[in-house]
Amino acid sequence: MATRNRPEQLPRLLDSLLGLNYPNYEVIVVDNAPADESSFQVIRARQEGEPRLRYAREDTPGLSNARNCGVMQASGEIVAITDDDVQPDKDWLLELARGFGAGDRVGCVTGAILAMRLDTSAQVWIEQYGGFNKGFEVNLFDMHQHRPASRLYPYAAGIFGSGANIAFRKDVLQAVGGFDPALGAGTAGMGGEELALFVRLLSEGHQIAYRPAAFLYHAHHEQYEALRRQMYSYGAGLTAYLTKTIFDRPYHLWRILLKLPVGMLYALSPKSKKNVRKSGAYPAELTRLEFRGMMYGPVAYARSCWQVRCVRWSGRNLKQIPESER
């Protein structure tokens, strides 16, 4: 679980994570580029007498960096990933683990994400946008027998699940390179890190299982301004992840171009499955912000890749400087 400067949320979440109905597991909290040691102090206070709880610090900003750090620290064969603004059901891990038995090539399992509260208009609007819940039916996805009839498959990758409720076979995740550090919250790429992984896994012959019984509750943004930023980052993350997909495997380019007209209709038509749930009160500004983000996404990914390259270069140089001279 990754966190950043939210120590006040950790006690409740740790109570939930340490009380899960699962026989043998560890909880790794990755503190991502923290402003101070507040989160570390919370974890240290809980570690006494609790050997399952571990603390890791990742000083390079970015959700993907934090998640990759947690994966490297994990000792189990299955790695479950979530965020610091959720409340998991007691059987969350148990149901995720069961999902790996849905097929003979399952490398990833996702679960349902329900709204913790719907007290404000912003929280209602994110649900009308589509929320994070992908339904209440068990599903299995691959590139052969188990694929929906959608003409956008597999590139409308949001159908598979969301990054706050996801589990991987550790060896499979590492074999595909883990989370791209140029994507995700805290980077110029803004989002799309789990979407890129979904398409990569399917393209390499793995299956993705969706198990709604592995559910948790998510604290949606309460304020409209935060929702505005979220919609823009969703749009940017979508096309940033598509750019990464093409960069990694150029054969995806012509496939995506062929689906582009259908994709634009899906994104913009008020009658599409994506938009039909929006009420008359849903702000048109949010749709415009999402579209602006889509236009910026490829540039955002290019900028983010450059930043990642610069960070790695600086890190290599830093290792060459004697400790006494730093």
C-alpha cells in the first residue's frame, strides 16, 4: 500500500488491513517522497508486537515508483495493491486469491470498488462518470476465448478494474517490467499505469480475472476543484498509456488508429455506455477537461519519460560521488 503525506488516514486503514480474513500475509506501507516523518511515526507505533507490518520508503515521487518498491519488498507469490484512501472488506485478500483460480493463465485479479460516501455533488458525479466499480458479475478476460464483443477491446482498459484494488502474481508482474515510472499520480503522465499493465498482460498471453466479491470502499473527492483535476488527469492518463503501449509495441499503432473513430464516439457521445449515466446536472466542464487531458496525454508521457530519464541519470551520478562529499 502506497501513501504520501496522509498520516491521519493510516490508523483506520491499518486496523482494516491487519484484521483481514487471510491465513498468512504481510502489510507493506510504502511512504512515497514524504514531506516529514509523520507517516513513519504512525507505522513505527503500530509495529510493536505486529511482525506482519513493514515500512518502506521510496524517495522518488510517483505512485508507480512506490508500487514497484512495495513489489520488490514483498516476499509472497501474490502481491495485492491498494491505496491509502480505502476501506477493504474483511475477505478482500481471500477473494482476490480465489480469483487466480478462474483460469489457467491468470496473472492479475481485480475487484469491485464502491463509494465510501456520497455526501457531495462531486462524489455523486464521479459515480455518474463511471466510478471505479466494474459491476457485480465474475469475469475473465484474455485475447482469445474470453473477450467481450466491444470494438474497443482491449484498449478501453478501464473495464478490467482499477489500481486501488488489484493483485498480481509477483513473477508475472516483474516479467513485464512492473509499473511504468513515467505513468501514475505524482508524474507528468498523471495516470494510466494500471491500464498499460492490463494491455501488456493480455498482449503477452496472460488472463485478467475480475472478482466483485473482492471489494473495498473508496473515499471519493469531496470538493469540486479536486474532481476537476481528477477528470483532467483521467483524460491525460488514457492517452498517455496508449502512447506508452505504442512505444513499447509499435504494432499496436495501426490497431489503435483503426479503433480511433469508434473511440472518439464512445468518449464524446452522450448516448454511449460511458456517458449514459450522467444526469442533466453533470457539469459539462468536466467532460471538456477530460477531453483536454486526452489531447495533452501524449505530450505528458513524453515529458514524464524525459523526467524519469533525468532522475535515473542524476541517481547514477550521485552514486559516483563519495559519501563524504555529498
